[in-house]
Amino acid sequence: MKPIYADCAAAVPPFDEALSAFEQASLAAWQNPSSIHGGGQTAAHLLQRARADIAAHFGCEAREIVLTSCGTESICLAVRGLTERKKGHIVTTAMEHKAVTEAVLSAVRGGCTATYLKPDPSGQISAEDVKNAIRPDTVLIAVMAASNETGVIQPVAQIGQIARHYGIPFFSDGVQIPSETDPALFVRHCDMMSFSGHKFGAVRGTGILYIKSTLRPLVSPQLTGGGQEAGLRSGTENVAGACSVAAALEQCRLHCNRVRPLRDLFEERMVQAVDGVEIIGQNAPRLPHISLLSFDGISGEGLVSLLDLHGVAASASSACNAAKGTALASLTAMGRSEEDARRAVRFSFSHRNTEEEMHRLVRVTAECVQKLRALHIN
Ligand code: PLP
């Protein structure tokens, strides 16, 4: 059977256009963009063009784009970078990606304090809770734009408004946003937002931090040296990577309406085919490419393993937690028990998936659930 890849929240297959932009730039402009000779200047020109294209997709200025190596690096630059310069209180959530949680923890070890807000049972953080958590010494609000586990979109516009009102920098982790949703709709409400190239079809090893120009002086670089990226991220720039990011964002823009109908079809058929299945976050605004399902009476990990034997790639945990067997953090934060959280499986899609795959995926998943239930493996 032809394999089905349904783990796009972990990594999206690279677009052909992104690979070819990477290859072309690697061949034509492999020189160091800081060099003043012709080759270096060609590389610098390509980098400048890629940065301008990325900024256009995010609806910001080119100087507000910092190119990094991944989402985690962008997050560390934002959260650690800001709290190293300004100690105080951080308002964050109990369902952030580990990269944010660890950066906040490191700030706490360095003398900051933190309030961890919990989402409501649908997976959404309340903007009112954010407002009520603000203290006179609050130096940062860090609330993700959308959950990588449930796909639930957070009230970024309202939180941005509150942050502006109180004059507190607002960082939002936007790593799951761009593949199927217009990132500019989110960026405009934040002071800093992190992205990861491999989550939206660019080459691996690329990341972006959007940072409002007024905030730059408040952020301490995490990589120091040659002063690239206007002093915020030293190290020779990945010109070809930046070209790949720009090309991938353009492809996302062209393909962004294709996934929601596939995800909706999958969910509609899934609840018809299997008893005791719940679509988590169904009534909240959700990213169009993520479907988190909970199956009565089975273990999510068991189902993922059995699906794998049938050529289906899905996930029972975010990729960084999978190896440790940790239950989905957002589900426990939503008030569900560990046991409940362990019944969930995340299916996530991209432009590459097809309608035929959705039908096959439902059939195979229904068969696997039936087998596991018959064996009473939970
Ligand atoms: N934030 C979210 C919401 C993610 O889903 C991920 C990766 O899964 C990250 C941050 C980390 O990104 P990266 O793997 O590029 O470091």
C-alpha cells in the first residue's frame, strides 16, 4: 500500500520550488555575503531579496526579520534574549511547546517569575485571563499563536491589544501558522513571533524571528560574534536557506486553501466509521491542517505503532516528546487526565495529501482501532 504521511505538524514535505531555490542559490551564491568581492555581493543581494520576500509574506519590514536555524532558536532569542536584559514577571501558558517552556524556565532560574495560564476545555486561552495575570513587574507575555497538538488558534489579536495597552512586549510562537494560514494576520498583533522553515515546506535548518524594530534594543543576542542579522544573530548567513524559505512561503500562499476540505472530510468520515471517537477542540477556531482525535478504549501510542505497520505516519505526541513517551501537554492543561491524554492521536496534513488518501486513512484507522479494541490493548 502506498504510504500516507499524516504527520505534517512535525515536518512538512519540502516544496519542489523550495528545494530548487535552495539548490540554485547554493550553486550561484555560495560565497559569504559579508565578503566585498563580486561573489560575496551576489550572495548579499540574494539574501536581501529573500529577506524582503519573507517580510512581504509576514506583512512587516525586511529589517524586522531575523534569520535563524529553527523555531527553537527563534524562541530562545525572543524569550531568553528579552528576559536577560529585563528581569521581571512573565505571563505564559501551560501548553506551550517545550522550546518556550524551557526558555521561560531558564528565565525563572535567572531571577524572573512566571504565571502559567491554563486553556479552557476547548483548548483556548482566555485574553481576559492574560489581562488579569498582568502585574506591575510583568516584562513579557508569551502565548503561542496556535497549538501544535490540538491546532486550536489562540486569541492573538485580543492579547496583542492588551499587551499594547499595558506596554508589555508580546511574543507568540507561530511555528504552526504559515503552512495553511496567512502569517501576516498574526504577525501584526505581536512584537515577536517565531517560525520554523521545516514546518512549512522550506529546507530543514531554517527559522525566522519576526521582531518589531522598536523591540530590537531590548533583546540580547544569543549567538555573538560577527554581528550578522544587525547584531541579533551572529554567524555566516544561510543564503540558500533564506531563498528556500521565501520560495516555500510563496507556495504556502498558493496552496493554503487545499488542506481544510481534506481535514474536514477525514473528520466527517472518521466519526461515521468509528464509535467512541472525539474530535478535540472541534468547537474552537482551529488550524486547518491538524486533527487531534481521541479514541475510547485504546492507547494513542499503540494506534500510532499499528498505523505505522500499515504505512500511515501519524503521531501520539509532539515530535520532541514522542521519544520520552510524554502525554500531550495541552490535553492535561485542558483539564484532562493523563490516561485520557494518552488516548489521543494527531493527524496532520499538507498540500501533498489527497482526497483518495483521506478515504484510505479512515479505512485503515478504523481497522486498526477495531483490532486494538478486540485485543483490549490500552
Ligand atoms: N513551536 C512549536 C509550536 C512547534 O510545533 C515546534 C516544533 O515542533 C517548535 C516550536 C520547535 O521548532 P523547531 O523544531 O524548528 O526547533
